[in-house]
Amino acid sequence: RPHSAPLGPHSAPTRALSAPLGPHSPPLGPTRPHSAATRPHSAPLAPTRPDVVFNHTAEGNERGPTISFRGLDNRVYYMLAPGGEYYNYSGCGNTLNCNQPVVRQFILDCLRYWVTEYHVDGFRFDLASILTRAPSAWHPQQYDEETGQPVAMSSGEAIVSAEGIMTDGAGVPTGTPLPDPPLVEAISEDPVLRNTKLIAEAWDCDGLNQVGAFPHYGGRWSEWNGKFRDVVRNFIKGTDGPWAGDFASAVCGSPNIYANSQPPENDWWGNNGGRQWRGGRGPSASINFVTAHDGFTLADVVSYNNKHNEANGEDDRDGEAHNNSWNCGEEGPSGKWEVNRLRQRQIRNMSSALLLSCGVPMITMGDEYGHTKQGNNNTYCHDSDLNYVRWDQLAADPSGFHRFIRLLINFRRATPALQRTSYVTDKDIQWHGELPNQPDWSDTSRLVAFTLSDGKGGGLYVAFNTSHMPRLLRLPAWAGRVWQPLVDTSKVAPYDFLAADGMLSAADVAAARRSLAIWTADHTYPVLPWSCIVLVSAPEDPASTNMIRCVCVCMCVCFVGRCFTAVHACVRG
């Protein structure tokens, strides 16, 4: 749509903050209208942390158009091979030469500008591992005899400075990941940026993965935890493998990634240049997520086994093919009640895993109402409903999921045990299976259950059943406490979350809990296939408990009597 057109009920796709030809006010015009879109530091609004893309420009490869920094100085701003080709660590045809001194200063100036003029609170850096790679540098007096073009050298051979050729002496080839990258260090220690939150997408498109060991300079950086995403998706859909144990670690804030200084054997970066950055960080280093703006939406994770990117014009060759998704029995939109019901359970299960885990949860805008991109996991090129936020669908909320996730967010905010800045210990958390304190960590396990103490006698009981079979769980007995149902993703809205609001009254909640007391009074609870439950510990009311137990005994006697009568009649017949 034209940039001047009103947005109407939809939002527009994200635009790069540093794109010279992107839509903006007149170059000499005031910045105040844009500053007002964020806020002064004193305003009590949500923090603003824009996504910045300092890893590539819109030029494409070396054969692409000149629309950005190529026209300023191609040799300075792009990471070049000896023949003038572009290195492509970004997946977009070119790579910004981030650690070249001029480029490094440009990036710092951009960040400072957004902090001082727009009062943003921090930044998320797209493909941040590119910011750690060694730059290319050019010897201005050496040319290729055949092409007549300047010849690129590694940063270890020469760096172009104001004085001419400056020998580096490090001997590092272009693109090598640096243990102490100058740009990342400068951002981390810059006085203007000192109070900002810095988030790294700690990988790039050439296979470099620095999750758990991104150069963080004393914990200045948090990281998108892509391993959290993969673990949650695999465990929730019921995949064989080490997922039960990995899921438990993810729930605890991924201490195996951020607290453990010993990298796994298959972690090339952690065992080499990144070893000094391993370990020593708490759960806040982990930005937990199940979906992001790249890849499937949450609704599509449970609706598609395969990507469907035909509309992108690349014959479905683009986009990530390894999505760890499950369509719940039918690809794409389904008219089957049982398929759609299971999908609703699964999106609630993954959201519960996200918001009940230690660390910093990240929710993709649109997931709260079930936004779909119709199986397209690479919609960067679309200016359509694939990318627009559909406020009309949010208001309708036919599945009740918006209510569910809103209440779950509020519950997390009100529960200190879910906002820990340190890792849980054995005093805080206990792991269970069908019986208390008997977890199953085998590769075929489909059940993870735990109790989380608040340190004051109360706490939570949480269980995820990712099997196709129901499970009857024995609840741990806490002296003087009873378990009250709060969340059960197998139930239809609004009974999937028992909280008094516009959908349920306090009397409705109390009645629903009384109907389940036949289980909780006996320290048991049924968990249906592919569902999650959350129970809250509350002080025991002796009178109420005795009455419930009496009712339970009467019901059991009545049930047994009827069974006996039926069997007797059958035998006589």
C-alpha cells in the first residue's frame, strides 16, 4: 500500500530503522512526531526495544542494484571476497562489514541516535553473530590484473585508515568469528548505551550458532534461545528422544546453556572462540520463545507439517524446512472438530510451557488471536493479511485463546516463583511422574510434572501429558494444603482457565473446583491426552475437606454397588 495511506484496522510490516531509502519524514524535518511515537523516559509506557538489522542492506548480491551503501563506498561497507563478490552470511546476498572501523562507528551512531532522540530502551539485533565476524579490508594500491578491480585482503593483512594502510597482524581470514569482536565490545561499553537492554539473535545464515556463548561482556547481552523453541515444539508434539529431560531444563531457565561453563561436544563455537563466554549467567540471559516473526506462527505450528511458500515466487525453495511442527492430523485448515480441538489444546500447551518457564518470555504479536500465514514461514515480501495484525479477529476471539493467554500472563506476573532471577534448586522444585518423585526421563517419556514451591508453604503443581493416552496422576501431599485446579488445556473455554472475569463469575469458578474435588481430595488428578494442567496450593479447610471426602466415599460405594448389581445380572442371564 502507499506509505501515505491510512493503516486502517491492520498494522504495517516492520521496516529497518537504518534503511536510507525507507519511508521517513523529510531529511531536514523535525523528529518530534516520531519521538512521540515512543516516549520520553519518564512516561509510564511499555519499554520500546526495536529490532535492528545491521547485517545486510537491500542491494542483494554484487550483481544487485545500488540503492544503499554501495553507492557510498562498496569496499568499506560490505564484506568482500578477493574477486569483489559479496560474502553472504545474512542469507540476503550481502553482509555488512560490521567490524570495519567506519562501519562500526556508523552502527554506534545509529544506536546512540535512537536512544538519545527516540528514548528507546534497548535493541534486538537481527542475526547478531554477523556482528562478531572479522571484516574484509582492502589494499587501495593493489588491483587484479584481469578485472582491474581492487583485491580484498583479510583484516589480518591490512585495514584502510585515514593514514593509509594499517597492518593488523592478527592474521584472521575475512568472516572468521572473533572471540572479542570490536563492534560488540563497543556497544557493550558505550556510555550512551549503558542502560539499554541488548538482545542477540545469536546465529547467522552460514551455520554459526553462538547461543549460550555470545560475547556478552559481563552479562550485558541476553540471547534468543532457539534451543528452547526446538525443545518445546518437539516435546509438546510427542517426539521420541531426549526431550523430556531437555524440556525440564528449559522450564528451569536453561541452566545447561547459560550457567554451565562446559559446552557440549557438538558446540564448535563454545569449544573454541566462545569458551570464555560460556556459563556464569542467570535465567534472564534466556529470551524464551516458541514462535517469532520469522517462521511459522503459533497457529501454523499446529496446522502444517510442511512450509507452503509458493506465493513468494521462489517455487517454495525459500524458508526453513525444519520446523518441528505437527498438523494434528490434517494439513492446513480443517473442518474436523477433533483436529481443531486438538490444535486448540496444543497452542495452549506451548503457551503454558513458555509462560511457566524461568527466563524472559517472548510472544509473537498475532499469536494471541491465532494469526495464520497459511503455512508460509517466510513472508518478508508480502504486504497483505499474511503480515497484518487482524484486530477484528482479536476482538472476536472465537476460541477463547486470547482470554486464556491474557490470564496466563497475569498469573505469571502475580506469581513470584515464576519470575526468578536465579535458577531453581532442589528445595524449590521437585519432579514427578504418575507417582510423586518418580519422574521418567527416558527417550519415550511423554510426561513431565513438577511442583514449584514459593518458599512460604504454597506453590504450584504443573503437568504436561504429550501422549495420546490419558494419565491418572497421584498428587504430592503437602501438609495443611489442598490442590485447587487453575488450568486444564483439555477443557473448552472459559473452563480452560478457572479465574473470575467477564466470562466466569466467582461462583462459577467455585462450582467448577467443587466438581473436581472428587479427584483432588484423594490427591489424584486425570490428565487427558496432549494437555497441560496447573494446580495451585491453597490452605486446607478441614470442614470442607471432610465433607468432600464423605461425598467421595458415598459416590464410590454407589459406583461399586451398581457395578456389582450389573455383574450379578449378567451372570444370572
